[in-house]
Amino acid sequence: MDLSQYLHMQLRLEGKCPVGNGRLRQVESVTDEEMPLMLIAQIADGQLLAYYDEALPSELHTELSKRIQNVTFPTIESLLKLLRSKNISFEVGHYKTYIIPSGFAELLDGNVIRLHKDDLSVQAFGFDSFSEEVYAIECCGGIISACVSTRENEFCGEAWVYTNPEFRNQGNAQKVVGIWAKSLISAGKVPFYSHKIENNPSANLAKCLGLQPVFEEIVISYANV
């Protein structure tokens, strides 16, 4: 598979779809995701891709498209300078996305349980607002670590994981993420794991899991003013 397809899969997971000439369209309503002004992705095989909100004026789209040709990822100051010159308020986020290799969960032990989001222990842990199934480890009368799909469709899902601080650095997060990924893979879906570039604990977890990086992206969002 062309690695850029993973980016397209994640965009669709967020309710977005490329529609030609670098334009990006919202095709589904996803409550926690807004259309970015622009996103720039560096694919693991070296491709640099850029997408723009289809609502951008054609003149701005053209100017950004010209400047992106001289960008060396992740340095995008020339793009930000252009937006400032247009008096456009924006916010910038930098993210890294991985896929979880099949077979990883085979090395894990069996103390991960599957719970429904309506389970009282899931509600107490705060994981009842995501997908139906939650993969968790319990101890001392409650959940200490859990992983769930923050978003999921017929092709892929993206992990959301949290471990009680008292039980970190004990392999619990690796176990729940691995079993969550195994469930998606068995259903023929791609399991994604993403984090903000500055989130060192999440980056360390990805390293411990031996995940395969597939792309980094810089998302330029409309600022809430």
C-alpha cells in the first residue's frame, strides 16, 4: 500500500475527504473535529502532501500552494507569515501517526478484559463517551488502564489510551493498546495511534510498542477568537 493512503484513511476517519487540486471537504459530521485551514503531511516514504479547506479563497489557495513547494518539513514559517499578512488568526498543531503491527498482541498476557461503555467501571474511568467496547485492566476495585477507539469506521480506528499515574511504567498501556489493536486487525481494520509531537509519554509508548510511523502532519486551524 502507498503510505499516503494511511493519511487518506485517517482523514476519512475524521470526516474529511480530498476533492481535487489539494482541496479538502467535510463529508461527515464529526463533533470533535473541525475543518482545518490547511494541513501539511510528511509521509514516512518522503512524500510531502498539503491539503486546504475548500472554502479558502482561490487567491490564498494559490499563494499557499506556491509557497509549500519550497517548504522543508516541519519548517513552515513562510506559510505562517503569509497568513499573518492576510490578518488571519490561526493555531498550529504538530502530530505523529503510527500503525500497530499485526502479531504484537500475541506477546501479551491475558489480563486485559473487554467491557461495554455502559459498564459502571468504564463510566467511573471516564471512557463511556467513545466507542462501544473498551479494553481495560482492573486492579484494586477499578480500572487502572484502558484503551478505546476515539474514532472508528469500517476501515480503521484510532486509539485513545490512559493509565492511572500510580500504575504507569508497568506495561499496562502496552497491553491494553495491543489487545485493542488485535480486535481491529481481526475485523480487517487498520489500528492507528497518534500523538502531539510534544507529548513525550505518548511518544515513549509508541517506541515501547515498536509501532510503525506512517506520517507526521502539521495542522493549521482557524483560531477561536
